[in-house]
Amino acid sequence: MITDELINDEWNNYYSKSAFKAGNTIASYKNSHRRITDCLGTPIHKAKPPQIIKAVKSLTENPNTRNTLLNCCLVFFNLFEINTTKLNKYKL
């Protein structure tokens, strides 16, 4: 239950600070956030890059979808001022 609250807090933090308020953009990020956090079982900003990469790989084989999921993770890492070097290397 605490994890669910942390995940919701993470999403609410993003939403309150995001410049992207368009409905489709928010819906897309919310879907990506839900998929990743469901797979990780933890908020994105609490996960280590190798965990995130493994989760993204397990969720889809489609390169475009992987990029979308990874972009979502990068947004949350940036929001919490976490180094994104390893995630960016995987993206390339």
C-alpha cells in the first residue's frame, strides 16, 4: 500500500510541475508511468537504471515503444534530479 502511495505521489509531483498539460500528452505519460511502475513495483525515481532497462525490455520488443517508456523514465529522473547517463546510453 505504501508503494502505491509513493507511485501516486511521484505522478502527482510530475503533473503539478509539468509544462505539458495537453490531455493526450498527459494520458500518454500516465500510461507509460503506470506500465513501468507496475513492472518495477516501485516509483521510477526509486529504481536503478539497470532495473528500468530490464523492465522496459520485458514490456515490449518494439523499439518505438521502448523509446516512449524510456523517455518517461528520463522525465522522472530529471524531475528528481537523478543522473540520466546510463538511461541515455541505453537509449542510443
